[in-house]
Amino acid sequence: MGPFAAVTARADEIAGARPGDDLVPRADVVMDRAFTLDAPPDVVWPWLVQLGKQRAGWYLPASVERLVPRRRRALRRLEPTLQGLTVGDVIPDWGGRDATFTVALLDRPRALVHRSRRGRTELSWALTLSPESPGTTRLHLRLRLGPVRHRRLAGTVGDAFDAATILGLAAGLRERLPDRGSDSRS
């Protein structure tokens, strides 16, 4: 098993259709990640809604966040002012100065789909939640890109970068669930 086994989607998850697949119907690159959290979907959902640049940040484990300046660390609490996400909202992204995501679908607490355009490439990013066993959630993340000029580069370097960031997200979410009432970015 490789270093990213903890966020490897199962074969049935990869084969199944996901909300937002239709936004990039001819994707050249599709990246599927998934992991299980020890909380039900309705507890995980608010953490996903507030995710993002100029919002709650990108959740990383404390051991990694210690290396990040305090002002850039992700929230470790739920923020009520970030819970009002709606379809059509635009969220800044770390993919470049002008990079953004637009909320394309909200199906509480089952699916959140973002879309974006980077140059000539369309992308969709679907986060879907499924109850797995009592009190647990399977979070599946699918990134679809098309057209992609350098498919091999996106499929290797891009795939490794995506896996590493989702591995960090999984660890950061696990530390934050359930919300322990902390009110700092520490």
C-alpha cells in the first residue's frame, strides 16, 4: 500500500456516477478520493460548507498547521456566518490569484458541488457524503477536469498533489470532529 491508501476510493465509488459529473461530461482527468469519518453526515456537513479560502480555510492536522502562520490557519470551530452557502456563491480558491469556485449544487447533507474554469479547462469538484455504519460518514471527493492539454502530467503530478491535499483534509477533519467548541484558529 502506498502513502495515499488512507484516501483511496473503492472500486464501486470510482465506478458510480456522482453529482456534478454532467458539468464536465468529457473529462480527460478524473480523480477520486474517499475516506471515512467518525461522525454522521449532518455533523460533517457544516464543516464542508465553510471550507475554502477567505472562509474557514483548508483543514490540516495541527502538526502541519504549526508550520503555517497563525493568520492563515484553518478554523477549528464551526462559524455560523459561513453556514449560509447557496448555489451561485463564488468562493476564492488557492489555484491562483483570480481562481474561484462557484457553488453548482447543494443537497444538504449529501452533496456539495463546485465548478470552475482555469484557462480553457473546466472543472467540477464534488463532495458527497454517505452514511456508512451508524455514526460514520464516507466522504467521497471527485475532481473532473477537461479538456486537459498535459494529461500525463495532470494524471501523475496533479494526482499526487490532490492525494496529498485530501490526505491533509482527512486528518484535519478528524481532529475537528466533533466540534469541541474551540473558538480560535490555533
